[in-house]
Amino acid sequence: MIKNRKQQWLIYGGLIAASVMVLYPFFFMIMNSFKTGSEIMHAPNAMPQEWSFRGYIEVFKAIDLFRIFGNTIFVASAITFLNCLLSSMVAFAIVKTNMPGREFWLKMILSSMMIPGILFTIPVYMMMYDWGWINTFRALIIPGSISAYNIFLLVQFMKQIDNAYLEAARIDGAGEFRIFFKIVLPMLRPALATVGILTFMNAWNDFMGPLLYIRDDSMLTLQLALFKFQTNVPGGNLEQLWAMTTMIAVPVVFVFFFMQKNFIKAFTGVGVK
């Protein structure tokens, strides 16, 4: 009994230590966003002597933050929706249909993950330029609308769905699209939530795409706005940088916490019964 209690205390102690290590950078960021620039420079690890909202106020004065948030939400949401839909359709075709060459196409998709994405930068940019998509949201959304990793994840989860459900629907005369949307997608909700979380976070934090394709300040996303904002702000206005960094990070954290149950289910198979 005593041994079990000691083991529990060790486990709890380890979890508390890991939680502190994970949460401290987030706390450090929020804490510094309520300091003045001079206090951040001289005492970055101390609690604010006087809580200041100057950083947040100056950010709203310096840039059109509501428009930038709207741009980022639109781009990230569009990429997430298309990625969930198209990746799940590809996974369904590979696992649950009689499509010729299924194994070959799956191997081709997985092999593409071994190629560094940076190698596609110049060819994709040339395509976007030839199509006239530079300085449009299409250049950000379309290339990110499907992912080999998401297909791989959904393929593994799709294999857990019992074929009896699909065969019964086919006997009743249901087509493949109806089976996919009415039967498969509801069973894939935990996996789709996981894909959605990962895709949304990557799209929200994307910097290279907007840097390459966006020219108009009215189309800026948060990461590119932070970069341009940072290069124009002197060291004495550090509170503005910390305030904007906090506002960028908080929405993603909330999205993760609200959907973490589905995130866990996707790796345990709880959602398929």
C-alpha cells in the first residue's frame, strides 16, 4: 500500500513538474504583455510592478488588427475545411473502395512525405505566378488544401470502421458519396477533429506562405503582420510585441483545449464502435 502510494506521488510529482515546464513559457508571455518596455528589458522574469495595457492599446492603434484577425481566421478555416474533406475522401477511396492501384497510390502519397517541403517552394511559386494568384488568398488556401500526413492518419483510423456498415448501405442502394457523407464522416469525427486541430494550428502560424504571396497590407495575416510590426518598432516598445504575440497564441490554445477530448479519441479508437 505504501509502495503504491509512493508511486502515485512520484507520478503526480512528475506530471506537476512537466505541467510547470509547459505552462511557464505561456505564463511568461502573458506576464510580459502587461509590462512596459523598459520593465521587460530590465526584469523579464519578474511579475509586473504596475499592470499596463499600453501594449494592447498601441497595437490596435498601429495596425488594423480586426481585419488581420479576420484574414487569418478565413484562411485557416478554409484550409482546415478543405483539408478535412479532401484528405478524408482520399483515405476513404484507398481503404473502403475497389479503386485500382490503391496500395500504389498510398505508397506514392507516403513517399511524398520524405521530400522536404522547401524543395517545392520555387516550383509552387512559379505556378502561382503563372496563374495570377500572387497577392490572393487562393495562393495560401489551395496548396494547403490536402496533406499526405493527414491522409496517412485518416487511413489508419478508416481501417477501424467495420465494413459491415458500408456493405449494408450498398445493399440498400446507397452510392459511394452517400455512404461517405452519411456513414463514414460521422464515424470519423474524432479523427477529423485531430486533423482539424493540427491543420488549423499550422495554417494559423504559417509565415512563409504569406511572406511569399501576399503584397497588400489589407491582406496580411497575423504572423506576417507581427513580422512587419516587429521590424518597425524600436526596442522601447517591446510591450507591443509581447501583446500581439499573446493575442496570436491565445486563440490557438483555446481551440486545442476545447477539442482535446476528440484529439485523444482519435488515437485510442474510441470514436469507432
